[in-house]
Amino acid sequence: MSERPSPTDTGRAADTTFAPGPLLLLGPPGVGKGTQSKNIERLWGIPQISTGDLLRANVVQGTSVGKVAKEVMSHGDLVPDALVNEMVAQRLSQPDTARGYILDGFPRTFGQAEWLDGWLKSHAGSPPVIAIRIRVNYNQLLRRITGRRSCPACQAIYNVYLNPPENEGVCNVDGVALIQRADDKEEVFTERMRGYQASTRPVIHHYKALRRFAEVDGDRTIDKVSEEIVSTVKRLRKS
Ligand code: AMP
Ligand code: ZN
């Protein structure tokens, strides 16, 4: 059987002839956004830009943005739009963003989305943002997260529903009792999902209204999801 090479084949050099432009990946925690971003990064040779990462770097470096962000982030609140926008403008001015980039965690509010559209318009040559939501079945995601257990000794990962250990509650390798991460508990998961939905609703609405929004089915293999993201970006860039 001859199979087409996967678009995310690690052995291949990045396709630098295609300019995907600004992409925004949306999806709840645990949906594989990080993995998909890495695949796209490798495939098209464009950087991933995470405002969470940029903010944490500012905190570590003790910049003026970092001083404000540290306080706000410790309460789990959103850093003010003006600060985040300014930080993003600086990052987007770097040469590695010329053909495109993958935004992660930005825009997170309606104001940020409007600011970004305006900024891109005023920077000649940049196409508008395409937003792609990775959609997954809620119950499947719940099982993926709340079923996760790990071995504190050898770090092996199990899932009580999808990939259980041979003997309940203990590691196959060393027999050590498995543990559950605090933020994998169902109450925490539900709370994080609620927060995610509330914060992305206005952003999704914004890009839907502009017809620059698409959904891909995230309940499939990593490579299938990547393939669909790739074809979706190509289709939307043509229209
Ligand atoms: P994340 O790593 O995306 O979960 O972000 C961690 C924290 O950084 C968030 O809880 C916010 O406090 C802050 N943050 C990240 N991105 C943004 C954004 N676009 N707007 C405001 N605050 C943000
Ligand atoms: Zn172990």
C-alpha cells in the first residue's frame, strides 16, 4: 500500500514558498493545540507566538510590562489590552513573521481582535487573520484529562479509560502508586472549560462575522487534524 507522505512529516524541509499569513488556533486545554502548532511551525517554517509565553518572559526579565503582568497573572485575570497589544506589536515586527505566524492565546478579547485587524491593515502586505477552532467531543476530552494518571517515580503516563495500567492504580514498570495532577481533577477541568468558553466566545464571534473562521474535527489522529488545518488555511487564503 502506498500512502501519501504526511504533511507533517518531520523528515521534510519546511515549505517556505507558501505564505500562510497570520493564523489563530483556538481550542480548549488538552485539545492538542500545542502539538498542532508545532506541526504547522515545522511544515511552513513560521513561528508560534504565545502571549502567555511572552508575558512570562517579561515577568522573569522584570520589565515594566512584566511588573504589571506578574500581579494580574497571579490572580488569573487578563492583562490589560493596551499592554498586551503593544507587546504583540513588537513581536510581530520581527522579521521571522514575514510569511505568517501562529497566534496562541491572542486575541483573547474583542478589543484585542479589533486592534489586531487594524494593526495588520496598517502594515502593508499582511493578509488578515484566519481563525481555526479545533473542535472535540466534550466527554472524550473529559475522559482524556480526568483519566490521566502518572507515575511519580518514572513519569510514565496512563489513562484509566484509554490506556489503563496492568494492575489498577500502580505503574507497570516499577509498581509505584499512580497519582493524578491537581488540575486534571474534574472540578478543575470543568472550571477551566468554563473560563475558556467565556473568554473565546467574543473572539470566535468576531472572526465568524468576518467569515474568516473555520472548524476542524479534533477527534482524529494528530496527522489527520494537521492535514485538515493545512487544507483549511489554503482554502480560506484563496477565497
Ligand atoms: P496562557 O499561557 O495563554 O494560559 O496565559 C497565561 C496568563 O497570561 C493568562 O491567565 C493571562 O493572565 C495572561 N494572558 C495571556 N494571554 C493574554 C491575552 N491575550 N490578554 C490578556 N492576558 C493574557
Ligand atoms: Zn513508574
